[in-house]
Amino acid sequence: MSLALYVKQPWKTLYLTFQALTLVLVVLPICAVKYLFTRPNPTWSWRHAMRVALTRRLNLIGVVLGKVPFDPDYRAIEFGPGVEGVWMDGVPHLMNSQLKIWSSVANVTSIRIPGYWYAKTGVNPKPPTPIAAGQKVFLILHGGGFTHMSAHPKSPISIVPRSLVELTDDAPYALSVEYRLSSTYPFTEKHPFPTALLDALTGYNFLVNVTGYDPSDIIVTGDSAGGNIALALTRYLVENKGSTELSLPGPPGRLLVISPVTDMSNSHVTPGSSTLTNDKDIINDFYINPYDTPYRVLAYLGPFGAGIAWCNRYVSPASLSPLVQARFVGFPRTFIISGGMEVFLDQIRSLRDKMVRDIGETQVTYYEAADAEHDYFVFSWHPDRPATLKALQEWLVSGWDLQPRL
């Protein structure tokens, strides 16, 4: 049976029931015994190995689910205890000619979307006005393969903004953007590139022109797919700085990307590459055929097709394709986090090398947790998380007077 059949009823229910029973009665019991004697990584504990096995299986099942039906999305603000939602108006006036062409092909435009405030423990739930001079803020673009997860505080991935606002008194707030999620066949085809970039731009404009933050005090942040969007937003702001066509806010003061997706082409899929050798990662859609294009990429690229990943600097900034020619001159100080066991390791290292080439070593901080999986930062139980948070804290409180290479 194909994926198209599994997403329809009654096959969907039968498939999910089968997967749940297989997971509980077969996969986890076998792993539980196996990991008593050998583990995917000898440094992992038994509990760590079991959590990775469970996450891998759930990721596979999630493709058939499509969007998780009970997750909040861009259509409404879902309020609740401790939830501070805000509507942010679209910014069609901030779209340059190139972005308009891409949007026309994708049949999308900039619209009003929600965002959610996160605050440091003990402070007001959202920033008071006027904003104090020099106060920093995080703009959060969540992960989820462009197709899943939410900016809402009840989402498991909200651990990213919750953790970051606790690191320093200088950055006590984060605004997480509820960008529109992508999907494609066998689901409804909607919200491909550049939809998420448009929504990220909406969130950035809200911080600057509505809330009152100085662009130099904004830390654009994204994990996994959100890291790709964060890089695209920063590129758009850098490349259009001082544009006579647009009245864009200036580029952010800093950029933080956590296990970012940086190459949606197959340029890093080579013998011995991390895509092929890091086969114990939680990302497992490469393992059926690593040379195929995963659903999440097809959903994000939409009508442009996989070919755009080989030639578009906004989609694949770290691609090894000679057609991309992505440069990073003018980018702000950047912190890059990766896991040494993730399938995206090689492309993240390529991103690091390209950024060091263009803005210098002093502007790029690279943190690689040797035995960690993709996006390990989002798992509260992960043993590498405390050290990563400490390194981030040191980066956040230092060097704001250092300027990027122009």
C-alpha cells in the first residue's frame, strides 16, 4: 500500500493501530533486551537508547498523520493558562520583486498570523512599553520539518523559547511565530516556500515596528526546519538592507541556529557522509532510500520541485552545488549547534565553513555535541543539554559590541 492509501479512512486507523501495537509489543521490547547488551552508541545509557528508538518510530508514524490534528495553527490564537498570544499583521509592503515572484508561483501572500510570547520566570508575561533601551529579545522559528509542530506553549518544542529566556536578564522575552505549515500530496497542497519566510518577516516586523525593539537587539533563532527559516529571514534582511524599494527593518543583532536544515538538495549525500553513516539518528526518512527526496522537503518546495534546492540560496544555503553561490557577508554574530550523530552534520559543518569564510571566525561560534542526535536541544532529558545551555549563556552575554564583517 502507498502513503496515499494510508492517509484515508479506514486504512489510516488500521495503519496507526498496527504501528502502535507493533511499537508496544515488538519494537520496544526487542530494543529493551538488545540495549542491555549493546547500544547504537556506547556512550548512551539504556534509557537514552530507548528514548531514541521511540522517537525514531514516532517520527516515521508522523508522516502518515500529516499535521497533528490537535496542534494549534495560524488560523486562531489558542488561549490558556500562561498563554500570551498576539495577532501580527502581514507585511506585503516588505516583499521585494523576487519574493513577489516566488509568492506568485506558490500562490501565497503575507497575511495576519499569531505569535506567542514567552517570558523569563518572575517578569511580566509580555514586554512592557516602551521597550527598555538595549533589551534583547528572541524571535523563535520552531522546528518540525516544515510540516509539524506549533509555536504554542503547549507544543513540546516550546522548550526552546522557555529555556532561552532563562539564560540572561538582558533577554527576558521571546516571540514565537506561528508560521503556516507546508503539506503536499497525498494531503492538501498548501503553504510551500516562501510562505514560512513571509511569516517570519511578519514576526520580525512586529518586534521592530509594533513592539519597539531595535533590530540590533533581536536574536533570530530557529531549530531544525526553523533554523532554515531563520537563515532565510536573516539573508533577506541583509541582502535588502538600505533598499530604496522597501523600508525594511535592519538585520538582527544575532543569529542562533540549532541543528539547522541547510541543504535540501542531495549535494551532501556522498559515500561516507553523515547522511549515510549516522543511521542511528532520530531522523529516519533517509534510511529507506537516502537519495530520495523526503516528504517534508517536497511539501516545503511545493510547485518549485526538488530542483530549486540545487540553485536557491534561501532554500539550501550550505549546498555544495555551484549554482547556489550563497554568501554570508553582512550576517550577524552566529551560534551554530549540531549533534555529532545527526544526519545533517556534514551540511551544518558546511554552513559553518561558509560563514567563517565570509564573516570571520570571531563572528561564528560552533558547538558540536559529539554523541548527540538531531535537534537534541529540544529534549529536556538529553545529557548534552546542560553544557550547551551554558555555552549559549556565555555567548549571549558577551560581544554585543563586535560588528559583522561588511
